[in-house]
Amino acid sequence: MDHDALIEHVRTLRGSARSPLVIGVSGHCGSGKSTLARALVDALPGGGPDPR
């Protein structure tokens, strides 16, 4: 699944979620985990770490 398809999938899940959606990302060094996390935060308003 490419980044755009994944972001759309998360958007769909988020729209129907009754509680906060937690997404885990794993992979080897240099596999793009941070890039993917930034893309998700940028694409989903209100997303990202809890500011508390």
C-alpha cells in the first residue's frame, strides 16, 4: 500500500472511530517510518502526539 492509499485508509478509520486511533509503525532503520509518520500528521488535521 502506498502512502496516499494508507492515508485514505486511516482517514476512513478515523471518521468511524469512537475513540482515539493509535497507529503503530515498525520497520528497519532507514525504511521510512519517520517519513510516514510526518506524512500522516501533515495529512490528518488534529493528528499527532498528544500535547499534554
